[in-house]
Amino acid sequence: MTRATKDSGVEWIGQIPERWHLTRIAGLYNLRNTKVSDKDFPALSVTNKGILPQLETAAKTNAGDNRKLVCIGDFAINSRSDRRGSCGISPYNGSVSLINLVLTPRSKTIPKYFDWLFHTVQFADEFYRWGHGIVDDLWSTGWEEMKKILVPFPPLPEQQAIADYLDDKCAQINNITATINEQIEVLKQYKKSVITEAVTKGLDPNAPMKDSGVEWIGKIPITWKIRKLKYSTTIRNSCAEYKTDDFYVGLENIGSFAGNFIKTNTTYENNLYDQFFKDDVLFSKLRPYLAKVWKANCNGFCSSEFLIYKDFIGIKTYLFYFLLSDGFIYTVDSSTFGAKMPRASAYFINNLPITLPPISEQQAIADYLDNKCAQIDAVIANKQAQLETLAAYKKSLIYEYVTGKKSVPGFEEA
């Protein structure tokens, strides 16, 4: 049976059940603004997954009032718009950074209902709409603004019913999401193993083998050779003036362990940049554990953090897959220097060995990996699409129930 509704008069809330009313947040919470030290009260982080203990590696300060007190049951929300969705009810006593608002319930409510409400995209938009700042996408909303925001207030029994229902349904969605993420991780590991197996053992499982003399490569087919990268490739050292319309590749544009190009909206200033050409193979020296390797499908410019391999004594696609293999990546990563921005030296990388099958076999391996990796990538893309669908469904589900667009199955109004 469809229940009667009314216009809330608030755009982001829309229609609400007739028996519901609106209230300002000031009527629900008081501001807790007690300054404390993170040495006396355990440091907590306000995240989009709720309030969590801060990592042990996070820096501590000597100031005595560098944090805000949080008690079990308090609601904390990050006031900055670039931390959208970072909020939750604290299950801990502790302290959070000063950028957060800490609220204590002041009236009889079901806190979990409002926790779900405050996690909606629509509330986040409204919350930051009340904020102030110089930059459009970096605003802060203080308590004086937040307390004026109107929110729905269902009868208490219905608040409880909505909270319980969303707890249950969202837990189910989270479990499905976790399973799909695990499946994606298994597929990614499988792809790595397929690449590594092909570029170190070849495609013929019955091929006679010999010791490569390189521990991380192991045995290789007897027809293969081992040669240092610097004797097998040529590095391109070419700079040219980049203009706004030119194609540019930054580290953020290359997928980790994927070898794909990811389009971003980043803009770059006109300047001199390293230049690459179609079919060059780019390898990132910075944070090599991320395995940023790409075979260029066009001409363009790139970050100086890339090594650009312009020539190879074999098949370029084979070189691309070898540089993407687990053993090569882990070996490069073991050589890095610098704590915050670990880099590998070009000298170290170019002195590493590469397997060199006969040209015809390199081509066969490249073709096999192109086809096999495309199949795996297609399955991964399908599962990532499932995750996007689940995330959208979860957001819609929460909003529809906390604003009364849908009623909890089996709930009967008193």
C-alpha cells in the first residue's frame, strides 16, 4: 500500500511521508569542542569507512591541544569538501584532527539512522553547500552552518526500523562487493603469472630447459639467450617543446600492472618535456612496484620519470611484457632509493638481464599474451562494472529509505 507523502520543502530531501517532520541538526546534536593531545587520547581517523584507529606510523606532535576529543557514540564529520563522505559514529574513545566536527546526541534519536542519512551523497552536497572557501572544490563547513541544515525526522520506531534494515541490506551488498574484489585480485594475480610464465618459460611445456644463471628467471628453454637490457635496447633521450594540444603521458595515466592508458583531465604547462614516438616502450623508474609500463600507440610527451626504450633487437611487444613481468618489477623495486618517493636508477635497470627467445617465438609469445591478457582484462572489466552497479544501488537504497521514498518491508506504522 502506498502511503501518503508531502513536499518537505527542501530540495535535496524531496517528498517525505506525511507523518514525518523536519528538524534542524542543532536540535539533534551539540558540538563537542574539547582540545586534547594525541599522546593522552588515541589518534583516530575520520574516513569514508567510519571512525578508525590511526595508523601507528602517523606522526605525533608535541602540542598539548592538537586534537579534538571523541567519545564512544559521538558523530564526527570532516568539514572539508575534499574529504566528502568522511564521517561516522565513533566506536572508540580517542582524538581526531581539528578539521573535524565532533557532535554528541542531545535528544532521543536513533543515531544509526542519522549516520546512514549523513552518508548520503545528497546530504554531503547540502553540507558543503553551506561551506565557505576561496577555491570552489575546497570548502569547509563549520558548526554554525551545519546546525542550520534541515533533515528528516521519522518517528523513533521507524528510525530504528530503517537503521536495522539498512544495516542488514548494506552488509549483504558489502559481502558481495568483497567477494567480487577478491575475484578481481585473483584474476590480476593470474594475469601476472601468465605473463611471467610466458616470458621466462615460453609456450611449449615440453621444451628442453637450461639454467639461465639468473635466480629470479630460473630455467629457460635451451634455444633462448640471456642478455643485459642495455645491450638489447636503446634509450631515447629526446626533449622537445610541449604545447597544450600535444599528447602527454604522466605516471597517473598508466594502469598499474595493466599496461593500459588512463585518460585524466590534468593539464600541463608549455615546456620542454621528454618526447616519445609510436611503439616506444615506457617504463617508470618512480615507485617501480606500481609497474607503470606502456607501449606507446602514438607520438607524444611524457614525464622524465619514464625510461623510453626506442629500439629493441626483437619484438617490441615482447619487450613490453618482459618489463611488466613480476620478477623484473620486483627486482627493480628492490634497488630503489628514497623513502617517500622511491626511485630506481636507469643504470641499475639497464644492467638487468632480459630473456631473448628466437624472433619467431617472441612474436608467438607477444600474440599469445595480447590475446590472453585481453580475455582476462575483459573479465576484470565486467566485474568492475558489477562493483559500480552495486555501489550505485547501495547509494540509491540508502537515500530512498532515509528520506521515506520507500518503506521498510513489514514495518507497520503505529
